[in-house]
Amino acid sequence: MTEFFQNIDILTLLGTVILFLNMILATVVIFLEKRNAGSTWAWLLVLYFAPILGFILYLVLGKKLPKGHLFEWEDQKKIGIEEMIAEQIAYFQSDRFTPHNESVQDYSGLIYMLLDNNDAILTTNNSIKIFTDGKEKFRSLFDDIQNAKDTIHLQYYIFKHDNLGSQLIELLTEKAKQGIKVRILYDDLGSRGTRKKHFKNLIAAGGEVEAFFPSSFAIINYRINYRNHRKLVIIDGRIGYVGGFNVGDEYLGLNKKFGYWRDTHLRIIGNSVHAIQTRFILDWNQASNSHDIAYSPNLFPTIQSTGQIGMQIVTSGPDSEWEHIKYGYIKMISYARESIWIQTPYFIPDASLLDSLKIACLTGKDVRIMIPNKPDHPFVYWATYFHVGEMLKAGAKVYIYDNGFIHAKTIVVDGKLSSVGTANIDVRSFKLNFEVNAFLYDQGTAAFLTESFNRDLVFSRELTLDEYKQRSLKIRFKESISRLLSPIL
């Protein structure tokens, strides 16, 4: 009997300790972390319904990344970027901003916001090629790598050691043997099946490989929630790639689960490549232990380009004061006079972005959203389904892509203004991941993306409001749970 009461005392003590820790953690979440209300309530629900598990999840997923100078590169001053930013800002502030490109002139407010708050320099001599098919994208990338003469910089969230990844490493190894400086940066979590040993031949040939935010311990990574989702390639400082494709066989449509992989990626020639190069160097130097990149003129050569596309390379991450890409989206939406067409694998906007899109619908704009027909993350998918339901009620048109998996992250406004990059429309991309998008001020680019959307409509079915209202009780339940968790997904 005594042992029975002793066990009760131990359980009582354990429960009291758990309750006390939960109260402390709740206090931290509410008063010290200064999260938005949705995220705060989501974490409180997790702590309330799963005290022990919730505590562990918070330590791993909920701990905020300190604001500050995570990415620093003193040599950035040597390329004159600060002077260029100051000069462009001065032009705006003195009303001397008169570009020859009308598409650029029409969106001066957006350009100034991204320039002044994100150091996103406007360049207007760019030419681009848009890829919507993985085989075409990687065929072009392999050709450019084959023709490289000086440096090859690659950065991917996912770099798989499968057939495509192995072929890419083999080619890069050959280039390294030729004396080309090769650097690869991959995200430790996104590329969790990849190890440094997979690059041993490349490293032996003089190549360098780094992982972003690797685990401090074998299993636990206390920065697991903050991932580098960027996909960048810079070749000889003259050719740049940015977009949604990672490295892996599935991006060639070879994964039976997903089928055809529909994505959007850019190949860029022009002065915006310098901005992409700068972003890579900042990320590389943060991840590197002993191979920091110093300024060298060959990294930022004079680029001969006959292009006339206006472009800004915009980055964001949990180290930023502002949600630059999200704010860019909202500003784009505010310019809309006729249409807003969006393709995204995840549609989980916060209240500000959701309201902007609803207002556009309610004022008669043609708002169209295309999402996949299958989940790669179940909670995210059902949260997406809930939010497109909200848009249907406001009058948007929603299309379900049935020809495999759509992973494109694009937005086109009025067939004139567009954005292509790595950021999804969700809280993770806006607040937790390190992302990069190209904001494009060019009617021809917007027209190409609009036509791509129309081609995808052939393989899509429209989700109507009546159909959405008739969804099963099981789906409604999944939506409800996912919606509550959406601020922390």
C-alpha cells in the first residue's frame, strides 16, 4: 500500500513539474517571443494537448532564430553595392527615376520598397530563359557547366545522391580536375540523405562542399525549423539560375508517387547575376568553416547582355526584420487592375495576404490559383484546401493540377508584372525559410508565364464552390486540424 501511494506521489510530482514547465514555456511564447497571434495560439494548443511532446517540439521547432548579422561579407563593399543602392535610392527620392522600360516605370513603388528595405538593386539589362520542364532545365544547366571556364557555384535545398545527383557530381568533378573552382552548398535537412562522403571525388579534385545549418548532434538539430530553401547556380559570374527545381530524379518526373514534375525556373544573363552571386557568397560564408570566399574581380565580371528585362533579386529569411517577399506579393496584388494568376504547391497565406487577395476578388479582379492534386505533406495540403475554400467564397477560380505534381512558385499580375522563385505561399516560406525570388518587370516574361498557366489548365480541373461545400466530414475534420496548425507548419 505504501508503494502505491509513493507511486501516486511521484506521478503527482511529475505532473506538477510538467505543468510548471508548460506555464514557463507558455509565458515565453506569449510575452517574450513576440509572435503573431495565430502562431502563439497554435503553440499554446500544442503545449496544452501534448505537454511533454509539445515541450520537445517547441525546443526543436519553435525556438526563434535571433535577429542579427547571420550573413556578413565585408568584401561586399569592394563591388560597390552600397554605392549603387544609395545612387538608385537618390534617383527615386529626387523624382529622377525615368527608366526607358515602361514596365519598370509603372511599378516604381514596389521597386523602391524592395530596394530600400532589402538592398534589391534594380537591373535592366537582363535576358532570361524560362524552364517549366526538369529535363530541359538540367540539360541546359549541364551544358553551361560543361562550358564553364572559371567558377561554378551551386546551392540547392535538396541535393539527392541518386542518378541525376551522381551525374551532376561526376561532371563537376571533371570540371574541378580542369582547374575550375567548384563549390556546392546544400541544406542539411532538405538533403538529409546526402553526406560529404558522396562528394569525396569532387573534394579530392579540389572542389568544396558545405552543408547549411548541419545537426550539432547525430539526431537532434536545434535549428531544424530554419532551412535554406534557395536554389541558385552561378557559372563564371555571368550565368545565373534561380527557381523551384532541386536536384533529384523526381524533378525529371521519375518518381511514381508524384509523376510528372511541373516547376518553373529561370536562366539569367545580365547584371542581376551579380546579385545572385552575392547571395550565394553570403550563404556560403555563413556555412563554411575554413573556405570563406574573398572578393575577386572574376566573380563579378562585366556582363555583356543585349537583354532589356528589369529585375530585382529579393531575399528573405528569419533573420530579416521584414517579410520582404510576402510584402512584395502584397504590393504586386495592390497594382492589379485586371488579373492575378498564382501557381503554388502550398497555399497557406497569413491574414494580410489572404485579405489582399480577397479584396482583389471582391473588386472584380480575375484571381486564379492553381494547386496540386496530391499532398507531399498531408497537413500542409489540407491547410491549403481550407484556404482555397476561403478564396472560392470570395470569387476566385481554383484549379487542381492533375498531370503529376505542380511545384511552381509564380505570380503574374495583369500580364505585365511577375515573380518567380523559391518562396511558397505559406508561413514557412515567409518567416522560417531562407528564400529568394526574382521580381520581373517585363511584359514578355509575364506573357510567357500566363501562357504556361493556360497550358496547365488543359491538365487541370476547376474546383467550384458547390463542389467544395459538398466535401466530406472527414475532409472537413482534416481541414480544421490543419488550419489550427497552419501558423507553425
